[in-house]
Amino acid sequence: MLHLSRKVDYALRASLDLALHAASGELVRTAEIARRTGTPSKFLEAILSQLGAAGLVESQRGSRGGHRLARPASSLTVADVLQVARGASATPSRRRAGADGAGRAIERLWQDAEQAVRKVVEGVTLEDLARRAQQLSSVPDYSI
């Protein structure tokens, strides 16, 4: 199972929320994003600031302030968000497996897994993710 930090999860949720509200062109308040994504407001402010510094989000202060994507959701990938939230790598870090044959085989396995994850996150835009979220929110959930 792929494990991402809360920061990465919250950054992706906030970016997706902005993508879902991009059509209106209006600024979205931090409190609204926090409520919808379940992200603590102070933590969200720091994440949005980081996304803004990287040029992914535009922010405006004041009573009519808020946030919006700096570019169309179709031009921002999940990898873009992950790279800002995690740093240089868009995939989880791993330990070195060792120098023997088994260790090298395990190392190669993780390299292949990282390549597969990288390919997926680089190929999915925030627009794609927003479309998926809208489709899934219209599907009834029959789980108990």
C-alpha cells in the first residue's frame, strides 16, 4: 500500500477542491476548503502558501480574498502537487535493500514500483481527478 504523509494528502485534497471550484473563477476561502477537505485551517494555510510559492495557487488577502488555481486544472498534474508538498520526489522514499542478490532484487522491485507510480501521477491532471470525484460523488454507496 502506498503511504503518503498527511501534508501530501491535504495538499492534494486542497488542490482538488480548487479544481472542482475552478469553473466559477471565484476565489475560494480557506475556511471553505478546510471544511470540505477536513484539513486543519492553520495547516491548510501553510500548504496553500507553499503551493502559491511554487506557482500552483494564486491567493488574495482581505475580506474578499481566497484562493484559486494559478493555471487551468488541465495543465496541473498530481505530480506537480506531490512535488511541492513532498519536495523533489513525487514518490515515497524507501530504504536501501542491500548489496547481495536478494537486496538488489528488492531494490529493483522498488525502482519499478516508483516508475509505475511516477507514470500514473504525471499522467493524471487535476481536471482528470476532479472529473473522477464528480463521477464518484454521483454513484450511490451501498456499503454498510
